[in-house]
Amino acid sequence: MRIDVFTIFPEMVDEFASHALLGKARVNGLLDLRVHDLRAQTTDVHRTVDDTPYGGGAGMVLMAEPLFAAVEAVDPPRPLYYLGPAGRPLDQAFARELAGLGEQGSGGFSLLCGRYEGVDERVRTHLVDGEISIGDYVLAGGEVAAMVVLEAVGRLVPGVMGNDTSAGDESFGEGSGGLLEYPQYTKPAEVRGLAVPDVLRSGDHGRIDRWRRAEALRRTIERRPDLIERRGGLTAEDERLLAEFPEP
């Protein structure tokens, strides 16, 4: 899968994506990540990419021409997404959708990182194909948002995680039923008087699966009740599982 990122801080994005799963995916040829400097297509000695906004106001705006030229020089995979607070919210379903682009058409997608007060509106209306938001807050630039997208999408590319079933069981995974992930434990069985639940050491895998489902339900009810509402409330089976495994 190929992902192109356009930014005025290419080293920031490239360094982040050179470690852990993303770094291994790049080395193993599973992820073709190309980071481009928006200043590369500037024509003045100062490599200027920003200017003051028409109509006045604080801050600077990324200029249209250097951005158009940078993208056109590369002809990156489409769609090209601008990272900004007005975009489509990134969630796990959207991340899976973006990961699926690796198997279609151009084999990937591209990201454009804004800075300062954003980009010239002509970039948003005539260059990019859409926008992505990682939350209802404002950052100094799109680089951190690009890293979030790379992490969320890259790990879903087949082969990147090693065990592709892992993504299905975790929070928001396809196998989670829209619930948060159940609690996880590892050795030793007791730490500072705190023991691993007996059911996880029982060897009864059917009961373990039911317990995990009940705990995922309970955690979601407590921490993200909106996800329960999105599922249409609790089912009779949900209620039965919660009753089978009451809170300790």
C-alpha cells in the first residue's frame, strides 16, 4: 500500500514512521510511505510557502501555488485528503475504509498537512478530494494528525500486524460488535495481592469467551454509553451475559 504525505516538516513524519510496526512494514515492503516537502516546488530564495490572509486577520496561510505544484510534481495516489478540523471524523470504520484503498485503483491515498491558519481555500476546493479530522480540537499543524492516520491505517494493512486477527478483537474491531475491548492480563497470576480472574485460568475457552464479552459490555456501558446506544441498546443475550458474570 502506498501513502504519500505532503508537509513542510517531512523529517517529523518520516522519523515517526520509521519505528515500530510502521517502520517494519516499510522495511518489509508492505507499506510504501513517501513524504514530500511542500517547499520543494517553491521558486524564491526563501522557499516561501505562506503569506498573510486577504481581508486581514492574525496568522499566515499556506499559499495555493506551491501546494498545487508539489502535488502535481509527484502525481500521488488519490484520494488526496487535507487534514483539518472540518473534515470527516476519523474512526475505526474510516480507517478500515482507507486501508482498503491499498487494494483498489492507485493502491493507496495521500495526505496534505496544513500549518498556521490553514491553506488557501482554492486548495480545499480544487486540489484535495476530501478532508479528515482526528477530533474537535485545533493543532498547530497537520503533521500529528497525519501520524494518527498513518498509525490507524497502516496497522490494518494485511501482514503489518503479523496476526491479522488481532485487529478484529480490539476496541472498535470488526469482531468487537462495536464495543470497547475486554480487560487483558499477563503473567504472573498475582501482583501485589491482585490476582488474575479465575475464569481466565480455568481452561474453559467457551466460558472465557463469554466472560470477555460480558466485560467488554460492562466497560462500554461505563465508559462509552454512546456506543451502546449506537447499537440500539442491550440485547437479551447481553443482559444474560451480564447476569452470568456479575461485577466482583
